[in-house]
Amino acid sequence: MHLNASGKVMGVQQVSKGGTSVSIDSKTVLQSAIKCNTSSIILCHNHPGSVAIPSEADVNMATKISHAADCCCVLLWDNIIITNEDYFSFREQSKK
């Protein structure tokens, strides 16, 4: 999701679709954000089943995209993992 400086959603873009092991390219995410003149982004992906706990790959991807976004003056506002029954928000977890 692309957000403006007020936190209003400016648009939603799907950058990947896949199976059990999907790699997200930070360049693809940031190209889209820059084209939309986005102030911040929210990443969201699903986990099959009911476990919304981030994997090591999820944490590594969020860190990589966050660092790259910082270089482009774009804030990674949150990274949300959803399941059929639950969700996990990196932002909410960091406040605990």
C-alpha cells in the first residue's frame, strides 16, 4: 500500500504472487513507491494456515526493504502478515 504524508492510502499494488517461498525485490517495491510519490508504504502478505508468526525470511525481507526505503526517503510504516484466523503487525509488535 502507498500512503501519503497524512497516512491516507493512495493506492495498492501487488508486486508478487507465488507459492510457499516468494522473494520480494526491494527495487520493485521502491520503484512503485517513487512513481506514486509515496511518503510511506505498508507491506502485506499471507501465510497459509493459521500461523501469523514471521519467519526468518520475513524478518530479513522487511529489514532489507526498510533500509532501502530509508535511502529513498520512504518510510516502511508496517509489514503485516495475515492468515485466515490471525494477523501479525511488525509495527504493533515493536511497540510491545
